[in-house]
Amino acid sequence: EEKIPTTEPGETGFRPVTAGDILILVQRRSDLFKHIIRACKTRGLPIAGADRLRIGGEIAVRDLTALLSVLATQEDDLSLAAVLRSPLFDLSEGALFRLANPRPKGQYLWRALYESEHRDAVTILQDLRERADFLRPYDLIDRVLTRHDGRRRLLGRLGAEAEDGIDAMLAQALAYERLEVPSLTGFLTWLDTEDVEIKRQMDAKAKEIRVMTVHGAKGLESPVVI
């Protein structure tokens, strides 16, 4: 067990290294940055995630946003196709093609889905559409993630690092509700126009490994720096 000098005032000697003592620095937020976070999460190590997160670039967030777009506008065929291919419904490319082509002229993809054998997808979408007009955006997303097992499905396909984006989207839904009268279309417009970037406070007291850029870590200290 690795040990470092104690940093508590008035104490002498050594103490075990904790995850919060470790700071990993990279030159920029490249693929390596993401791979380090993914590798730590895969091994079950406590890690704080990215210090900055542009939620619009997260795949899980894009999948959830596409689902919200379908709930807001049933005729949005492109968003529905993206949602059906996503981990939330996991239709294969072949299954989606058979669903979409051929269709009677003017028929929306939703109608073709409703008349198909994909009953689980229809049941989930109907449940959400029935509640889209009166549930707050946060509650609607939470229903997708919990009642309809969306969180497990997204993490199962995209990996544990997708959790940061999911949690950030939930946090932004709460932030939106503090600024505006909550509505689904309003939240979608807000997400699209804000290009939201989350900046986390990376605190060693959280007892989590921190991965940061050299620039972002200016002024920080840590007993173990990689």
C-alpha cells in the first residue's frame, strides 16, 4: 500500500494514498483524455469525470434529446429513426430499413412503427407521449431513465463514461426550470441555443481521481501528479 506524508495540520507521519490524492494531467482534451476516464471507470476506480463537459456533444445526451424531439413533434421522422437505432430501443439498421421502406406516400414513421411488431417501443413511446404535456422536462427524462430502463441501456452500450452526460442533462433540466416556465419545446430550444458547457469544481476532498488539462489545473496541487 503506497503512503504519502500526512497533510493534516498538527499531524506527522504517513497515511495511505487515496483516489483524491491523484491528479492526471494531459495537454488537451483529446481522445486520450476520454480513454483515461473510461479505463478508470471500467476498473471501478473512483473518478471525477471530465472537468469540462459540453453536453451537446455527448452521445447519450443526443439520444435523449432526439427522444424529447419525437415527444414534442410526432412527425419528426429523423429524430424517431435516431431514437429507434439508439440503445434506448436498439433496433438494428435492417429492422429500421424494413420499418421505413416502403411506406404509403405521406405516412409518417410513427404510424409505421405503431402498426409494426415492435410493441415494446410503441408502449414506451405512447406512455411518454401521454405525459409529455404535463410532466416537467426533468421528470420526463427521469421517467425514461428509470421506469423505462434508459440509464441501464445507455450505459450498457456506451460505457460508464456516458453517465457524466446523462447526469449533466438532468442538472441542466433543473437549471432551465429555475429560469423559465418549464415546457418540453422550451427546453429543447434552450438546449439547442445555449450550447451548454459544464465546468466542474475538481476538489481533492471528493476522494476521486481527477483528470484535467495542464491549463485547467493551474493553481491546483496534489500529492500524486501523473
